[in-house]
Amino acid sequence: MKTELQKIKWRGYAKTQREKNKDCPLYKKKRAEIEKKYRDTHPFVRLIKLYKKISVRKEKEIDTIKPLDLWHLAHKQKLICPLTGMRLTSKNISLDHKIPLSKGGTNSKENLQLVTKWANIAKNDLTDAEFIAACKVVAQFHI
């Protein structure tokens, strides 16, 4: 059992060792692997990429969305797709317009939702109501 003084000394030693390790190539490589793994698996990182696509396409548009708005949207939806009920991950997350841009929709945060990639592709340029009605028709004939 370590005393308080031993714990303080150990913390100081561990801190100096970490500082020394920062210059070590193996430490840098391991740290880069950990950061890359985190970058690839976290859904919010994909949200930032989606945000960049929107901001590049619609620079002149008045309704702009910020990364924090996307985070609030993800928090509000609890990372669940409203169209399929599936859990959203970094591999299947996609940003969708409730009212498509082709039908007069905007990039405002009220018009955006997070859905799975395949649901977004299937929805294409339909509104949510039209898409759900189409799914019901398809399900009716395949039951």
C-alpha cells in the first residue's frame, strides 16, 4: 500500500516519463494509431465531414448550419435514424433534408435530420411523408 507521499512522487515520475516519451518514435506511432482509430469510429467526426460538404456547396446561402447544430441534432435524435429506427454509427450516418432542396427545402437545422446512408439513398428526392407512403405500398405487396 502506497503512502500519499509515494503516490505524489509516482505521479511526478510518471509525468516526466510521459514528457520524455513524446519524442520517442514508437510513442508517436502508437499515439497516431490510437487517434486514427478514434477518428474513424466516432460518429461526430463523420458529422463534421458532412458539415464541410454542406458549407462548401452552399456558401452563399443565408441559412447556415454549424457543427454544434449537428451535434445538437445528433443528441436530440439519440443517434437513432427516424426513418428506420436503426442505430447511427460512423459507417452508416448520413445527413438528409426533410423537404428536399429540389422541392424548395433549405439547409436550416429544422429541415435536417440524421438517417442511415441506405435510407437516404432510397428516399432520394421524396419528402418524409411521401417516402413512408411508398414504403407502406411496397410492404403491402410483399407480405
